[in-house]
Amino acid sequence: MSLNGETKRKAYQTAYRAEHKAEIAARNKTYRAEHKAEIAARNKTYRAEHKAEIAAWNKTYYNNNPAPYINRVRARKQRLSMMPSYTEQEWQLVRERTPNCVGCGVLLSTVKVHRDHIVPLSKGGSNTIENLQPLCVTCNLSKGDKDMAEWMAERRVVRVSKRGMTEEAKA
Ligand SMILES: [Zn+2]
């Protein structure tokens, strides 16, 4: 293609995108909804492969914008302090009853343990012992703001798509 042709093609594409903005946005939205698990898996791989880069970027970002993060942590602490809570003793009992990570089954005495809110506080979960479970740090970070059912369903889909549907056939 000549240089002129290339310029024309680019101009055409720009014009097309401008004219079909809503359509393109809708198409992208549908794609994301239909390929949720795939996209999540792809993002996970990307994050795993670019760990150091992402950490460096986050650090720079945080150093330049510490206020929103600090405020968020403060607000969460404040919210927690107003809620009904649990005792350390209750938590210890849960820990004794749950030697393995609820998410992946790893022996919790060998990893860093997080206190996970089964229903996240952000989704109206309570800060009481019934809503707490021990997760390994990897599972907890992967679960994030999802509730248990959502997270398990998502993990199952990712697992199934990775194994080429064999799990689905067995289920
Ligand atoms: Zn785990």
C-alpha cells in the first residue's frame, strides 16, 4: 500500500470509529460479558508475567498519590470500628477448626493467612465471626471484593476452560 493509501486508510478508520462510537462500545461490552473468565485468565497471566513492572508502577503511583489510599484504609478502619465484631479467641477457634485454606486446600500453617470476609464488607457482609474464614494470601487476593459463591463460580469456569472442558463433562 502506498503511503497515501495508508494515510487514507487511517483517516477512514478514525472517522468510522467516531461515527460508530456507541455501536463499538456496545460490542465491546457484550464481548467482555461473554468472555469474562477468559479475560480474567488472560489478565491473571499478564499480571503474573509482569509482576515486577506492575509493582514498580503501583509504587510510583502510590508515592505520587498517597492520599486516596490512606483515606480508603482510614475509612475502612472507621467502618469496622463501628460494626459488631468478634474476639481473637473466636478467630483462634475458627483457625483450629480450619487447618486448610478454604479456597485451595493448602495447609495454612505453611503460608500467610488472611482473614477473609465470606460476604465482603463492601457488599453488606458483617464483621462477625460467622462471616469470617481463613484463606491463604493468594486466594484472598484473587477473591478480592467478590463473595464466596461468585468467586468459586469464576474459578470453576477458568479451570474448566483451561482443561478444555473435561471437568465440565465429568460434572
Ligand atoms: Zn488458598
